[in-house]
Amino acid sequence: MALLEEYRAHTAERAELGVPPLALTADQVAQLVELLKASPIADVDYAMELFTQHVPAGVDDAAYVKAAFLNDIVQGSASCDAIDAKKATEILGTMLGGFNVAPLVDALKSDDKEVAQTAANELKNTLLVYDSFNDVKALMDEGNALAKEVVESWANAEWFYNKPEIDKEITLTVYKIPGETNTDDLSPASEAFTRADIPLHANSFLVNRMDNPLDTMKELKAKGNPLAYVGDVVGTGSSRKSGINSVQWHMGRDIPFIPGKRTGGVVIGGIIAPIFFNTAEDSGCLPIQAPVDKLETGDVITVKPFDGVIEKEGEVVSEFSLEPNTLPDEMRAGGRIPLMIGKGLTAKAREALGMDAGDIFMTPSQPADNGKGFT
């Protein structure tokens, strides 16, 4: 119980700063696991909330402890009143990749058909499998029907088609920063020591540039729309990733089951620094280079990505080209990096099944060959 009381106190302290609690550490997850092994479980709803929502994913040490406990439940060497084998498999599927993958692959061989099918369903939407692809393929080659189902799903890019397409119309409220904003405005170097703590670092967003930016954004959000970051020149400087992190924290959306991070968001700039533009793409933030002289803070606008127009009160106030042409795929996948990883997984799966490359994804436009070099 001490852990739960301490985390409640920590949550209250962070709330005073306007930020969520830090994710659990490996030691805290280990303590939580012991609470979940007890019968009955003390404060079960809160304990389960922490276990499912407040543990880092991927290859974090805390994720290892979480995945190991869930694997023990699936394999029958541990028990929990609140988590049966099927539920454990479902929770493993929320952890993106890394330490959760091997337990999911092992679960494909489970004698419990419901557990095995659940593992297959979760793997179909997991991209960060790396060398475990070979383990799934080996199971397929041995005749495991569910492993084949997973490889076929990867080959058909179901992980991509299961995600919603980019909206044809996006309604946003403008937060405009006139002139040039560099990455030090978005992510001040004086607060660099907090950059790993994305929500806390985001409290310094634009504080050296605008008056009361956090209060202004809170007022703008009261209109009920997501915010669009708008500027004449956006993103010069080197702190591009932490800058995008702060933009997404204030203007993006939560990532289910992943604490302290957000995705999405829209940046509109008369000029967007190329590397900042690329970092936005990588992170799943939609960058649009378009004239912004008719956009002001508080305007409610409709962005029509495929039509290349921005409307205000029913009138077109800016036009743009959605470039690169692969942006819709990148945003659907959650960013350029997830798209690249997913495309690689799909290509490997298609090769393993003897399929051709197919035309699932948009092909990047190539510059016209004028007989001269590109340097």
C-alpha cells in the first residue's frame, strides 16, 4: 500500500505544476507486481490503472518487469485476481514493442486457443518486432497457423489499414507567434535539464517569447478545438526534437497506454525550417508550409489537406501543397519513422510469403531528370 500512497502524493505534487505524474520506475513496478499478486488486491482499480497506464513501453527497465510478470501469468507460473492469461496477453499488446514481443510470440504456441488467438491479434499491430520476425516465421514454417496469420497480416499491412486516414477536414484554433520562432523559444536551453520529462519541460514553452503562453493556450482550447501552431518562420535552431515534443504536448493527443508523451498536432508556417519539418514528420505532427498573413491567434480555421486550402469563416485564406506526397501515409502511420519501420516489416513478410512488393503505400515523388546532377 505504501507505493499507492506515495504515488498518490506524487500525483498531487505534479498536479500543482500542471503536469501528470512521472511514469513508474522498474523498482516501483516490481513493488506493484507484488501488490497485484496478493489476494485480495488492495485498491485494485487504482493498482490496475497504474499497471496499465503508467509504465513506460518498449525497452525501458520498467517495461521489462511488467512484461515478465505478464508472461508469467500467460505461462501459468504466476497468478493475479485482476489479470487472467487472456487479459495479460492483451496488456502485452499495448506495450508497442521490445520486451513484450517474445512473450507474445511464445503465446502463439499456447494450448489455450483464446490466448493464442489474442497473441496473434496483438502481434498483427505490433511493428517493433525486430529479430523476433524470424521467430514468427520459424513458427509459420513449422505449421503454426496463427503465426502464418500474423505474417500474412504484416504482409497485407493491416497494421496500417487499421489506423484512421488523415481527416479530409481538420478544425483548429490558431495560436500564432509572429515573426521567427526558433527551437530555443519552443524548448529553452536554460531548461534543458528537464527535456527528458516532456510534460514538465513543456511548461517552459514560449515563456521567453510570449506573455503567459500557457494561460493563452488554455483559453484558446476552451473553444473546443485542438490548437494549431502558426508562425511566419518556424523551427530554426538545433533543439528540434524537444521543440516538437513541447508542441505535441500542448497541441497533440494522448497515446493510449503510453505515459508522458503525445503525438499528432499541426504546425503551419510561412517557412518551416527543413530539419524541423522533417522532425515533425518523424513524430506524427503534420507540418504545412503556407502563407499565414491572414491567420491570427484565436481564429477558428478548417484545414483541408487534400484540397490544399485553409478556410476561415467559409473563405479560403491560404493555399498550400501537401508535400512530400507521402505525408498522408506518414500521418496515418503515426509518423514517418513508424511508417518506415512498418514498411520494412511488410516488405519482409511479403518476401517470406513469396509475394511481390505490391503498391500498398504511396511512392515518393522523384525530381525530374534534367540531365544534371543534384548537388
